[in-house]
Amino acid sequence: MPEGAQSLRREVRAFLDDALRDVPLSERALSWDACNPDFSRRMGEAGFIGLSFPVEYGGGGRTQLERFVVLEECLAAGAPTGFHWFADRQSGPLILRYGSEELKRRIIPLICRGELCFCIGMSEPDSGSDLASLRTRAARTSSGWRVNGTKIWTTNAHRAHYMIALFRTGEGQRRNEGLSQFLVDLRNTPGIRIAPIRDIAGREHFNEVHFEDALLAEDALIGVENEGWAQVTEELALERSGPERYLSCQALFNELLPILGERGAGDSAAVAVGRIVAQLGALRAMSLSVAAMLEDGESPALEAAMVKDMGTRFEQSLPRLAQEIVDLPPDGAEDALPYQQALHLMTVLAPSFSLRGGSGEILRGIIARGLGLR
Amino acid sequence: MRADPLLVETVERMFAENLAPENLSEAHRSGGAGFTALAREMGLDMVLVPQEQGGYGGGWPDAFVIAEACGRYAAPGALPEIMIRRWLGHGADRAEDGASPLPMPAGALLRSAQMAGAAQGLVERTAAYCSERRQFGRPIAKFQAVQQQMAELAGYAGCMQAASQQAFAAVQEHGMPESEESVAWLAIAVAKCRCSELVHPVTQIAHGVHGAIGFTEEMGLQYFSLPLWRWRAEYGRDADWAEAVGRRAIAAGPGATWAALTR
């Protein structure tokens, strides 16, 4: 790694040492799933959000590799980055690429300051893996757009300022034609109703979002009308290839090692731990190579799908592996060992890892297409 | 440091001309003497030797290109080993003595690239085969069950490639490790562990998708799978590397383990 990236790494570590001192394990274990607006603001002040965005819009003007370093350090330390995560990862880059000059000047600096929370409006009740079948429609009016329909599984919609939404604006010969992306101001648009959905862990993080004659201004359209599918495909390459696809369970691993250090580890435990480290190192190598491709201006959809498919399978295997290595049951009680609390949380959350951002079957379909088989 | 693009191009052209699938059994029948002689004539064995000593003056990313291509094209002979012995400063006679093992961990590093290459070779062979082979009235590539397996295979090969390439890059940046404390040691351990570990699913899927024809000598899958099954145990099995990595991680704790992975 270049020295610039490694000195940035030292800066981030020092920042996190300080900023995470009072963050409880339950929040650190959730990491990029945990929303903490105060923490996001501190990250923004330190200049760690929008790190690769242009300086003229308040960004850091640094490379994708340097951004990667910040992300992986946050994830490894369990920083609660959920409030700004989507904006930093995909909504900001989307606006920078397709937004108007006015929009970039208005929104990007606020993202970089960690003040804005974004959500992604893609899935609908009848359109999950088959995203191109979505039906929520934005119809033209004399002054803009009228939206009717429902989005679902929208993470953070109840906290977010904005949604980047994919709506149907026309009909094409193929189903993925006639789709467009919009910037929706969730807090100032009448006709939008947000209903949280409780998950199996008892948390409320994803939502149903109803649009009932919601009126959007003309300039809410992002990019090219009816060309939303190509834009979304690019966006998903950003969504699928990052280190959050294999570091979601890092808090569990971080609690596991000290337990083994105290209790001693037999040969089979050492081998199992070594295999985990090796998988981590190899997935990181894959994810880094995608970051390099992004830096070169490519849109590596196939490689991103590979990172996510292999990464989430690794993450999902960790709670089971941990239980093979140490004979301690998961326990969510506050007086349980931190390791047991982390194991409880990760066991319950693991099923979500492979559904957010595209199921394994869909990802493998994308890879098969890349191999020329479809 | 990236590999020299001119070298990449030269290697691809020379390997594609001489090791096309239809020529592979002939190339192997002669023990690979012809191919190795040609590669030496082009100086490919001298890639890691400094220019002032008559070599190519390349780096480890260049060595990866050659070793990976040898795996991917199922090259006969011992060009990768000769390349490492040349780096060790051996003269022609000793460099070409195939019997003596390479020092650790250079041998493990080399095997990771060969395995990554051979796995990629199996991806290409198997993708081509399942697009041609028809059953139930269509190419078997059109069945989702086959597509899902092919995607898995390609993902494993991509993982092996990335891990091995990372190890070569680490050796370029930090030097060949002299002990487990050396910076590049963990990258080599990760690469050899992961590549060896993935030989099983890679060969399982490639042979499975080919069916009975893949078990015939004529089809030529053995030029990839037989070396893979040999290489995974050479210079440390995945379990050996995993145990060493695991012991260090447990002793060092999470912070130091993360730091070692990200140096």
C-alpha cells in the first residue's frame, strides 16, 4: 500500500480509538447497520466522509484506495457508520455523476459533513430479486412528477432525509427500459407515509414507504429519463464490492480471539481461526482489486457480484464457526460475556447479510452472464 | 508496482500459440522440453534476475504473470521452478534440476500462482464445454443449476487469483519473508491456504459439469486437475498454513491480527 494510504490509516485508527471509547458493544457489533448521527457528524468533521469526492464540493479529493482504508478501519473497529453509509457509498457518487450543478453544490457538502442520511428505494412488495418488474410510477405533471406506489425493505427510510428511488416513468420493449432515478425529499414532501417493519431481532431499521399522489419537482429526476436501469447497475457495483461485505461479523471475531487467548486453543481451534483469517485476507484482496478498477474508472459489476457472494457466505458462516471453536452459547443478556452478546447478535442478523444488495442466486446469475452463459 | 504490460502481452501470445488445447497432449508427451527451451530462449526464466546479471530485471508481479500463465495454459515442464532458482542465483545446470525442492516460503508463493492459473484454466475450459454440450434440447449452460455452479467456480478462481497476486505484490513491496515475523509472510500464508483449500470445490465443479467426458484422457482436464491435487499439499497443506496463522492470531489478539493483515 502507498505510504499516503498507510498514514491515513494511522489517522483513522487514532480517531476511532477516541471516538469509539463510549460506544457500547451492541452498537459496535452492528457497525454499518447502526445509526449514530453524532458519530457521523464527528466523522464528517474529521474529513472521513466523501473522502474520494472532489474538493470543490467539500470532499477529500483522495483515491478509492484511500477511501477503502477508511471504510475497512471503521468496520474492523465496529464504528456505527449507518447514518451516513449509503450517502457516502452510493448516493453521493450517483449525484456527483448524474446530478445538476445546483444539486451537487447543495447536497454533496452536507453529505461530507455527515449531516445527511440517505436511503435506497429499489425493492417493492412484488419486486424483489426481479427488480425490473417494479411498478411504482412517476407520472409527468405540468410542473414535475406525481408518484404512486410502495417501496419496501427500505433501510433507514424513517431516519433519512432523502431517498434515491427507482420509479417507472415509461414503458419500453424490455422491462428494464422506462425506469428513472429520483431524489426524493422524504421530510418535506406531502403524500409520503413511512411505516417501520420490525425484524426478527426486534429492531426497526427497514420500512415500507407509501407514495400517495406525492408531488416531486421537475428537477427531482437524477440522470437521464428512462435510463435508470444502467445507472442502478453502476450503483450496485459500488454497493456490492466494499469491505462491508465480509467485515459485518468482525466484532464477533474480535471477541473470539481474546477468549481463545485466555482459555488456550487446541490444534483444531488454531486451524479454524487460521482459515478465518485466510478467508478475510483473500476477500480483502478481491475487494481491493475492485477498488482499483473503480479508481481506473471501470464499472466492475461482475467482480463486485463475486465479492458480495463470497463475502456474505463467509460472514454468515462465522457464528457457526465460532461455536465450533469455543463452547459458549449465544446470550443477548447485558451481563453475558461480550463474546456471547456478539454471538447472539450475529447469529440473529446473519440471514440478512445475503439478502441486502442482491441474493446469492441473483449475484451468481450476474456472474454466469459475465461468463457468457446466459 | 504492476506487471510489465509488454511482458503480459508476450507471455499470452507465446503461450496461446504453443499450448492451444488441441496441442496440449503433444506438448506434454515430449515432457515439455520443447516448450521450456522456447521459454528460455525468450528469457522468461530470467525475469527475476537483475539486468546487470543478464536478466530481465523484472519484479514479483512479473513472476506472477509467468507462473499464473503456466497454470492457466497447463504448461508442461518446470519453467516456474527454473524461474525461482534463477532468482536464487543458480546457474543453468542447477536451475534446471527439477528434483530439488524450492526454499520456503518461495515454493508456497509459486504454487499459489500456479493453482490460481490452473483454476482459471478450468473455468475457461468448463465454460466453453457447457456452452457446446447439449442435453434436453439445449446447451447445458442454459440450465440455472449449471449456471449457479459455474458462477461459484469462477468466484473461487477469482479469489485464488486475488490472494496470490496480493502475495506477490507483498513480496515485491517488503521482500521475501525470512520468518513468520516478516511482513509478507501472512500474505503468502493467506494465498497458499486459500488456494489449496479451494482446489477441492474447483476440481469438483469442473469435473462435475464435464461429466464422464471430463474423466477421459482425451479431454485433457488432467493437465489442470492432477497438478492442482499435487500442488495443494506441496510447500504446506492448507491446514498447516492455517494452523500457523491461527496460532499467531490467537497469541497476538484482534488488533495486532488486523494490523498484520493491513500492513
